[in-house]
Amino acid sequence: MEIIDTHAHLDLPDFKGEFERVLKRAKEGDICQIINVGFDLESSSRSVSLAQNNREIFATVGIHPHEAKKWGSEIKNWIIELSDREKVVAIGEIGLDYYRDLSDRQTQREVFSEQIEIAKNLGKPIVIHSRDAQGDVMRILEEHSPELVVLHCFSGDTLMAEWAFEKGYHLSFGGPLTYPRNERLEMAAAIAPEDLIMVETDCPYLSPVPLRGRRNEPSYIRHTLIKLANIRECSVEKMAGITTANARRFFSITNP
Ligand SMILES: [Zn+2]
């Protein structure tokens, strides 16, 4: 079985001193490739280094809505420069977060829009973070209509899921799919077209049940995959095959 964790933050201090062991456990757990996602300039640079130094890791670069207030021509040029490095497979995570509102909303929308345009110009896929901002995320994506989009750790409702499928956008499911009282998510996972589903950990955050509350890591992805297979009434092996093929196609990566 081959699994791809399409959203991890292995560069964070949570993994300090344990990185090699985490990677080893990932390998033992059939995780063959990992997309390490940048959220500011520093983490984007670290993701690029991780990708350079580890065969199985790929990187994305981008400025998260929390960090949007730091945006300016200097950061923009850095992101464009970094995006050209080897094994940088997408722009992200970018989007809107009206839950924590760490940057003002107008700034978030502008920085989101600008980065969509950067990705379009580069012909790169986009990893979207959307929290409590579904309407504006949909509106801005409609406005710019990028082709290659994944809604990471999908948390929207059925309306947003159906809209995404119509646009040919991917949904990536994380630990929350295993949490209780999440009929909306289960519904989205059930109705998703086979070619638009991926899985992720978003580690160190959002560990799946039964490991909820612990620091998450790529090897825990199995629990999310099992839940997804249950919902879609197929084998875990088949689900792994489907989500891995989708991730390789979406991020244009080849077999290890
Ligand atoms: Zn993330």
C-alpha cells in the first residue's frame, strides 16, 4: 500500500529532535510521500530545504491568512523566487480565516487574491485554507477561477462540497473526518467523485481518533484513511490507491 500525506508541517518545533523517527514511522506505515506546507516566509523556506534534503518530501510555499498582515512586495518576490525551486509543487497554504481573524479581513482577501494570481501565472496548484469564511473563499475563487485547487482539511458544508466538485476542485480530508458529530463532513466524503479526494494529517495538529489530543504525525493518517474507506464502503487498500493516484496527478509528482 502507498499513501501520500498531502498536508504536513514537519518543519515545526513540535518535531524537533524526532524528525528522523517520525519519517521512519511514516515509512513503516506505508506513507511513501509527504507534502510539507509553508504558511509564512520562514516555513516556506524550511519546507523547500526539507524537500531538498529528503527524497520523499515535497514543498509548497505561501502566506497563510494569519500572516497576511506581513504581505508586501518583498515577501511577494520571495514567494515567487522560492516557488521556482526544485520540488516545490504548489502555492499554499493560502486563503481566509475569519475564525481567528489574526489579519484584518480586507487584507486577507487581497493577499489571497494576489497569491491565486501568482499560482496561475506559474501554472501551479493551490492549497486552500478556509475557516469560517466559506462564502468569501468561494466568491474569490469564482472571481479568479484557478484550475487546480485543493480545499485542505475540508470543513465546509454540502453546498461548498458540491460547488467544489462542479469546479473540479479537490477536497482533502484530515483527522476531523474521524471525529464524532460530523455528518456534514461524512456526507462530503461520501458524495465526492473518486478522482477529487485526497487525505492529509495537517500534523502536528488535528490527530485523528483514537489518537486525538496527541501530537499528530504522518503515520497517523491510516486512521483517517480507514474512516474514509468505511464511509465509501471500499477497502483501505483501494482508498489508498485512489487518494495516492489523485495526489500524484494533482501535485505532478512521480513515484518515489
Ligand atoms: Zn496546515
